[in-house]
Amino acid sequence: MSDCLFCKIVAGDIPSTKVYEDETVLAFRDIAPQAPTHILVIPKAHIASVACIAPENSAVVAHIFEVIAKIAAQEGLDGGYRVVSNCGADAGQTVHHLHFHILGGRQLNLEMA
Ligand code: AMP
């Protein structure tokens, strides 16, 4: 998608601080970290949000969760971490390319909403 910020990051048109990359997945540090460790994990192919996960594209989501476990270990998040995906306006999704936030490195607030 030519007007998608994260597609531009995948293409290398916008710089990012990469922490992991393979054929189908990219992970990079969030530009406005909400925790000492705040990483975004995205599929390279454009999927707008969790609402658009379907049998044709869901394999990458399983792979993303394998990658998340690997990154958390690499980052030393031994005390735990949170994985969040905001979906749609009510959840505050601002970038409409599926992404999973990894948040950790401090005791996180317990509120879910
Ligand atoms: P969400 O609000 O769940 O859609 O999350 C979008 C996230 O993307 C926010 O946490 C932003 O700080 C982050 N973000 C926006 N632009 C960039 C960028 N150029 N590089 C890294 N993270 C970004």
C-alpha cells in the first residue's frame, strides 16, 4: 500500500531501528516508547488490522508470535512483557497496518482499558 507508513518502513523508504527481520516479518523499535522496551512486530505484507486476519493470511500471525517470543528473550524480558494489538478507532489504532506492540522492562499497569 503506497500510502501506508509501515509499508514504507518495510520498503526502507522511512528509516526504523530494526531488531528483527526475515522474509515475512519485520520488528523495529517504537518511535514513541511507552515502556523501556517497546517494539512493534509487523507482517511485511499489508494487513490492515486484526479484523482482516483470515485463513488466507493467518499463517504469518502464528509466525509473528514465534518471533515475539524470540525477541523477548533477546531483549532480556525475563520478568514478563505485554503484547498488544489495537484494532480500529475505539481501540486507538493509529497506523492501519497490523502490528503487535511488545511492551516490557518495567512493571506494567494492570488496567486493560
Ligand atoms: P497504534 O496506535 O496501536 O496504531 O500504534 C502505532 C504505533 O506506531 C505508535 O505506538 C507509534 O508511536 C508508532 N509509530 C508511528 N510512527 C512510527 C515510526 N516512524 N517508527 C516507529 N514507530 C512509529
